[in-house]
Amino acid sequence: MLEFGIYRDCFSSADMRAIWSEHATISAWLKVEQTLARSQAAAELIPAEAATALEAISVSDLNQNQLRDDMALVGRPIVGLVRQLRTLAGEYGRFVHFRATTQDIMDTAVSLQMRHGLEQVRTGVARLIEGLDRHIGLHGSTRMMGRTNGQYAVPIRLETKLQVWRSELVRRLAAISDAAGRGLNAQIGGPVGDLQAYEDGDGHAVKRAVAAALGLHTVEPHWQNSRDGVAEIVTMLGGLCSTLCKIAHNINLLSSSDIGEIYERPEDGKGASSAMAHKKNQRASEFGEAVARLGRQRAEQIGELTLHEHERSGGAWIAEWLVVPESFLLTSGALKWSDRMFRSLVVDDNAMKRSVLIEFQNKQAKPS
């Protein structure tokens, strides 16, 4: 459904899809293999010519149908990838995937993709903060009715409501950096993660070199069965989606016919109803809420996937292959709709003033 041509732009951004596409994922696997070989060559563990031969290979050289068939047979995509890379590398093929395991490649690749994804998310949140700043500057002093438990409370300034949303987004921005600092890690460890195939500290040097080349961190001794870093990043995305859902839902409430204090700028055909020609539904806030709900719910699944057994647990790890990308994709969709919502937002100062005046008159009319 997320790949339907008619729907995909409603649930994710094109930029985020590019990061998590099949082509980009295979490219990330290949980049990790190439970076590993270059780092091993620098440590004089393999010939420099082997790294050069591997770096000359691109995704277009791979047989995609064979990769698919091998995946169906083996249950892991890297076995088939390595087989093709070794053939393409010719006489240096035996140095491809040297002292590595499938999870080294896939975990490091997903960290690389998450790094690119978080850059997109960070940019999207910063854009929303700028959008809120514009509305605060234009309408911050406007007085409106505050509402508690769905009822009129006392008048507040619009700036107060918007600043609450802004401060929450600022905290989400900080959470991105915090999660990235702990969760974006290279995974170079071999079959059980402990680098036992290396000697004299060479393995640690290679791991640090791979991490530095890819803009990642390292964890000691390894994290192949410690998924807290990935979980923290995905949980952070869920928290951001919760914030976006709350904001979009509140804007939709304020745009309802009986309130009408904030609404999306009308455009011909936008939010049209097939049965009621008079309607102009609030689409950005509606989709922003819906996609953010999905993103939060998808992200919640990551907690279940931290429960690895022993040194590796395929049943938990495989599920990450869907949960991590889809959490990023849905977050990008929620950010896109939220940005569209803020850019088209109209604040009706008069409607807010009327609500304050009506409530004042109602209080005056009530007997003491």
C-alpha cells in the first residue's frame, strides 16, 4: 500500500522513499562491503587491489533476479550478494566479505540509512518550528478562548498555544540528536560479534575505520543482540509522530464549522466532497493526524524487537527490516503534511475575538 502510485505521496516523502528504496538498500550493503574492504586493506589484512576491485563494482552490475532467488532460498540477502561480488571481483574474490557476517553488513547499512533519514527528519522538524514562528509573529497577541476538557475555560493568547507546540517540537529536535548519538553505530564483529577472527587488536581498528568512513559510532563489545540503539531511534520517531498527531488534531478541531478560528487556506478542488459540493474539508491536518497515528503505532512495535535470545535472534531481527524503514517513511509523511498545514494555515482573529466576547456576555448574563 505504501508503494501504490496513487497513495505513496500521502504516506511518505519522495526523499525518504529514496533513502529506503530497494536500490538504496542494496547500495548501502555494497557500500559497507566496500568500506570494510578498504579499511582491511589499510590495516594490511587484504591486498589493496582487492579493495580497488570491489570499489569498481556498482549495483547495476548485480543480477537482481538472482539476488531475489537467493534470498528466497537462503533467507538472508547477503549470501547471494557476496556470491556475486566474489565472482565480479575475479582473482580477488576470496577477500570479499573477509572475516564478516551477514549481520555486520545489514546492521551497518541500516545505521547508514538511518543517519540519512534522521537528517531528513531534523530538517522537517526545523521547518515546522520556522512555520510556527511565522504565525507567532503575525498573530501571537490575538486573544482566544482557552479550552479544557472540551469546554470554554478562560481567555489566553494564541501565542501561548503556539509556543507550547513549538517547545514540544524543540524538545523533539533535541531528542533526534540524543538518539542519533547512541543509536547510529557500525556493526563489525563477525559470527558472534566479538571479532575473534582478528588478532592483535586489528578488528577494533577496522571497526573504528569503517565507522569513521561512514559517519557512524561504535559500541563495545558489539550490539548485534543489543538493539537498544535502534529502538531508541525508532521510539524517538514515535514520540515525534505523537507530537505531530496532537498538533494536527487540535488544528482540525479549531477548523470545525462551529469554531472556525483556524483553518487551511481554501483552494479550488482542495478537500472537495463527492456528495456535498459546499464542503471544503481540512485535508492537511486530516492526513497529518492519520499518518502520524500510523507512524506512532508502527514505532511502538520496536520494543518487542529488542528481545533477542543469546548472541543472535533472527526471529526478532527480521522484523526490524520492516519496522525501521516504515517508521521513517510514515514519519516523513506526517512531517510533510504538517508543513503543508502550517504553510496554508489561516488564523481568523475576528472569530477568536467573537468567542471571547460571547463567553464574556454569557458570564454577564448568568445570575450570580
